[in-house]
Amino acid sequence: MASLILSSEIAAYKQAINDHFDTFKRLITVHKTPVKRITISTANPQIVGYQTDSVEEQIEYVSQSENFYAIVKYEDRNNQDIVEQIQIKTNNQIVSIKVKSDARNYILNSKTEKITFDDKSFNVVSADIIKNYQGLIYYLFYIEETK
């Protein structure tokens, strides 16, 4: 089927969207639930009177986080469209972040504990919302500030 928009115009449009993202992007940090790492040491000699070697177990929680770029927009709390879209009632600040696919995949893969930027912490309160710009895909999440 023929397109009403020339392919050169679509390419210019996509470039403009990417330039917009690059101009207004900010660094965010996505924190995941820490991973439990157990180390077992059997280097101790056998204790007299016991049949097994003494086993020493060390439990360590290793934090996981990655930095990504996003367009951050602090939303108006009284905006009814956003309240209806995310179906949450809160007095906390709602923020939208627009990210690329690598950040989206990291946010959705396993439990995201929090997202941080501007010396504040936020929780994800929406599913990913696809923003399609003539085949150029970005993802929008709504996040809520934690107090």
C-alpha cells in the first residue's frame, strides 16, 4: 500500500524525534532487588567428636542497578487523563519517563525496587506504554515519588 508520507520525510521525522530525546534526556538509575549470594567455606578442619567438617556459610546481598537515559516530565497531580490512565489515586508526585527499549527491558525484567534521579526515589505505577513514531519506538512509564 502506498504511503502518504515520503520515506525521506519519515527518516527526517525519526531523526527529529531522536534529536529531541538526545536534547532533553537525563540520567536515571534503575535499582533491582538485591541478589542473595551464599558462600560456603569448608576450609576449617574437622572438629573432634563430630562426623563432618565444620561448614561456614556467608550470606551477602549484592545490589543491582543500571543507569539509563530518559526524558523526565513531572506531571500535574490534577490531570484527570493521567489519573484515569494509570488508575491510581495518590497525593505523591507523579512523573512520566520516556525510555528506549534497553531501559524498558531492564525495568520489566524481574522486580524493580526503585528508580532514582534528582536525589529522589520513585516506584513504577504503570505498565509500559508504547509510543510509536512512524516505526521508531519509545516506552512511557508513570512513576510515583516515594516519601
